[in-house]
Amino acid sequence: MMKEIMVETSARHIHLSQEHVDVLFGAGYQLTNKKNLSQPGQFACAEKLEVVGPKGVLKASILGPVRKASQVELSLTDARTVGVTAPIRESGDIQGSGACILRNPETGAQVELAEGVIAAKRHIHLTPKDAEEFGVKDKQIVSVKINSERTAILGDVVVRVHESFAPAMHIDTDEANATCAFGACNGVIIP
């Protein structure tokens, strides 16, 4: 029997630098932890922002803690809806990526991002021990068979290995909808 991994849907969200938190919410503002996420130390914030593009506006959650650089992760459908470019990239790889405006709907404060909009490349988080058990290594590209009502094999999945991770595969809402990967869903890594 092959070992399964939990598959989670990562909906549109925003990571902010402290500099942008200060502009959007006020100097020294600390984001409010609304709910811890499956990855240790990561949390959904109570605060939300608007992602503004030439064709429209979408509301998105902020994920904490703050990062070195602000980043917006959208599905390709979301990106088309607001009219922004969102190249498929690993989180943190934002050089030359899409642009947008981030706006606080409560105050109207905004930040213009010259780059930082991406569609997150589907990926798997594993600890070194988990990676050894699954027989994979950091940055390896694998396929994953999604076990759902609409079973599918997703290719081009990057394995990310770090001591601080918890085992989980992350896909965006477009991918979750296409594979019916809702609620409790698992997949099997195909190296």
C-alpha cells in the first residue's frame, strides 16, 4: 500500500512585508491571528485586503506572519477575473511577476505592487524524515494521484523539504475544483 498525503486547497491569499502592513494598517500594526494553519507558525489573519486589477477587484485573506516581500497568490481564474498576470511560480519567486494594487477596504490605504502576483506552483511540504519515508528529495518534481470523487493525476508538483514543515500537498482552487479535492482528501506521490 502506498503512503498517502493530505491534500489541502490554498485559496487566494496575500503575504505582506512589515513595511506594507504599516502603510495599509498603520505604523507598527501587528496582524491578528484568526486561525492557525496546518503549516507550523502560519496563520490566517482577521484582516482582509482587496486585490485591484484593471478589470476588477477581489477580496483576499492575509496569511501571517509577515515576510521579507509582499506576495499575492491567486488562481489563474482569479488573475483573469481582475486582469492581472500571475505566472506559475514557487512561493517567494516573485521577480518579474505580475503587478496589482492592494487596498484596505476599511481605510482606502493602498500599496502598488510592481511585482509579486503569482499562481502558486502545486507543491508538497515534507520534513526530511517524511521525505525519506516517501522516497523523495527537496526540489524533486513528482506527480500525485488525487483520490477523490474525480480521481486525477496532477503532474509538475514540486517537493519542498524543511524541518519546520508539516506533511501536506497544496493546490489552488482551480485545481481543487477540477479534481473534486474538497474537505478531507488524500493523494499518493508518484516519483
